[in-house]
Amino acid sequence: MTTSYTCVCGATLTYRQDLEREDTGTSQQWFCGACRTPVPGIVAERISHQDPS
């Protein structure tokens, strides 16, 4: 099963390449690669493990 997320900017985030990660010391924040809008952590973690192989 493939997880995807539609950002408020309209971009469909499906693979790790669609996300940007920012480490903040003790945690990490995930952002849409197109507009830098924060992506919910649970969804981003699932997407981050998917590769377009």
C-alpha cells in the first residue's frame, strides 16, 4: 500500500524525494518539497520510507 498526501499548495507527496526534512536537535520536522508547508509527522514518516523503484 502506498501512502500519499496532498499539500495545501496542490502538490502530491508520495516519495521521500517529495519531502524536505529539518532536524531540530531532538526531533525532526517534515516539509513539502514544493512550498515548505509542514507535513503531519505520521504521514511524512510513512512517505519517507517509500522509494519510486
